[in-house]
Amino acid sequence: MARVTGVKEKLHSPLYDAFFLRDERDRFEDRMTDPRVIRFFIDVQDKTRLETNMQAAGVLPSMNTFEARAMRVVISDTTPTPDHPSPFIADLIYSSVVTLLVGEKEAITAPTYMFPSGAGVTTGSSLSPLNHGVPDPMATFRFAEPVIIESQQNFRVEMLFPRGLPTAVADETGPRTIWVVLDGYLERDVQ
């Protein structure tokens, strides 16, 4: 289909990328390429659509721009049992800092607990899966002003562990996924 020159469409569409442990043989610390930082939106090859919707590492496709309105960190969890409580989520969110970098400039840096997921499952029982925040899409961190990612501009999100990985995080095995979601508006050429 031909592109219509000078005409853009704007659609509400999140950008997301994940760090994941496939199974019980995958250990969190072993999957990290840097011992203190996880980078999102950088390694997008060999990931499924569940793990990322990025086509290229760290840039938007074609001449698209993105207006980020909210950022969230979504963490999958297994159902805890009385004999196997899960300290993983608490240790992860209270021991790390998340930074959104756009064109090598920090758009925001804050502790991970500031970016609740606004997603997840709740059953109302004491053994329901753990969530990073309330499973409500309105319960997320929203930027006071949109963060604009221009076409062909590099961007990434980093999760830094300033004092190193806590033991409960380092030793965690899969299956487990951590997503970073930038929620906002994608502007693209009309076709």
C-alpha cells in the first residue's frame, strides 16, 4: 500500500519489551549481560510478540514518533504458597532504579516502586499472585508532560541495581518475565 505524503495518523499504542527467564534452569543473574543493569528496548532479536513489540533495537520503525504518557514495570509471578512465599518482587522493586533515556538524555530516573504495573491478576484470596501495584490500568506512573521520542532517535530503559543484586533476585529462576511498558501515542504515516 502506498504511503500518503504529509499525512500522519496517531494511535494509542504501547511500546513494550521484556527481560525473561524461560524455565527453572534459567537463573536471573546468569541471564544479565551486565551484572548491575538490565536494558530494555535494546535486545529485541529472537523475542516473541509477548516479549516485545519492537522491530529494531532502540529505535522506532520508519519515520514514526512516539509520545510517551506513562511508564510501568510489570512483573510476572508464580502463585506463592504458605511454604514458599515469594520475596522476589519486593526485593526487585525496592533494590532497583529505573531510567528512561531518550537520545542519551535522562527523561526520568526514579526507584522502581514508583512505576507500578497497573496490570496483573487478583483472586481476592491470600494466595493470589503477587502484583507490582493494583491491577488497574489507571494505577500507573503518568508523566506530567509527554516524553517525545522522535523518529530514528535512540531510546532505552535501564533497571539499575545500585548496591548489586539482592540474593532473592540473583538466585531467582524461571519461568519469570519483567516487562517495561511505555504507554502513549504512536504517530505514523497513513498508508
